[in-house]
Amino acid sequence: MKLKKQGEINMTEENIEMVDLLKELVSRLKKLEGTVYNNDNILMKSGIVTVNSPTPVVGKHETVPDGDMISKMSWDEINTLVDRMGA
């Protein structure tokens, strides 16, 4: 019977596959982060991905309009409403 040293892990084939999968996922995430935060990235330039997003404020607000009220609003009124909600 072979005794395991402290900190030694019995690596089965399933464990090895899981570790390899985790390594692949981590490398893909790092590559994706590099792509998203690259200064020349088209997503950042287009505005689809933003670094600074509006922060909602908790406080006293007017009543939230329902769908019927919103459907009767002009685009300018909707933009104003959204600006007030994000401020």
C-alpha cells in the first residue's frame, strides 16, 4: 500500500480531463477580456460594450409609468424618462 504525501492528489483520468477543461476555459476568458478591453476594439468603439455604465440611484421617484402610458409617449419623453431613472 502506497501512502500519499500531504497535499498530493490522486489524479484519475476524469480529474485530469476536468483540470484540462478548466485551464481551457480560463485561457478563453483571458483572451475574451483582452479582446473586450483592447483600445482598438470595434465593440468598444461602437458603444455596444461600455466601461462606465449608468448607476441607478435609490431615492424618491415618481410613479413608474405602465405600458399604456409608455406607448403614448414620444421618443423625447421616453429618453427624458430613462435619463431621470438613471440619474
